[in-house]
Amino acid sequence: MILSELFESAFQNKWGYSKLQFAMIRAWGGVLYLDYDQLPSGPGNLAAISGDIEEYLNAVKQDDEDTVAEFEEWFQEGAKKGGKAYLTKQAFDTVMHTAERALDKELVVYKTGNGDRAKARWISTTTRKGAYQDYGAEASYTLPKGTKVIFADGIADNDEVIIHTSELP
């Protein structure tokens, strides 16, 4: 499936994500997973940059890697305009929490490293055992039915499941 078809299918209820949720999940997979802890604090205001988010989504749809990278770098810095951060940790968390879906059955996920677990934050996991074992020791988590997750396969990374550490067993 080409990227633009995947993009369209994501909005046509493959996951049921809104455009804003899709944008933040995609940005997470691009760079925010690296710099989440560096996002500015405060309430943020994603509605004020909705036009920019639309431009980002159009660049994703068109597979315009340079423009996508520019937007993701801007997101990484808090999507600042006039020195004011519009994408803050609080604003990002709000969107991500609205994107969570409760598992309808148990799911096993894998994660390399475990330094993130002690913090209240989002983490990337995969459903593919051994997918990232080159990056360190791999831990597995059996998530019980009802655990809230974000299915990010094809949006952030293949087979990716984003989880808030508060949901880990």
C-alpha cells in the first residue's frame, strides 16, 4: 500500500483517528519519541496551528520528506511562533490520550531498554519479537484486555504500539 493510501485509510476508520491524532502519532514516530521530555510545559494551543498541521498532513500524504522533516523539527521545538510554544507536553498528552483505544484482547509487545518505564511518559513498543534487539536488551509486556494503547502501525513505525507508562502491567 502506498503512503497516500495508508494515509487515507487511517482516516477512513482503520483506526478511527482524527487528523490531529494522526498528525501527533506521525510526529511521535518521526522525532517526538526522542524529544518528548524536552517539549515545553504549559497548556499549548494546537487549534492555533491547525493550518500548519494541515500543511504537515498534506506533506505526509504527498510523501514530501523534506517538508515533513521541517515540520517535525518545528514540532520537536514546541511548534513556536513569535517565541510562543503551541505544541507543549500537556497539549501533546491530551491528543495522545484521546487516541488511546482499549484492547479487546491480551496483546504481547516488546521494548528495548527500560529506562523510560519509571517516568510518566509515552513509549514505543512493537508487536514483533526481536525487531529492535540490536538496540539493547528486549523486554516483553503482556498487556491485558482493556489496556489503553495507540495502534501506530504504518503511521509511526511498522507494528508499533504506543503506550503511556501508566498503562504498563
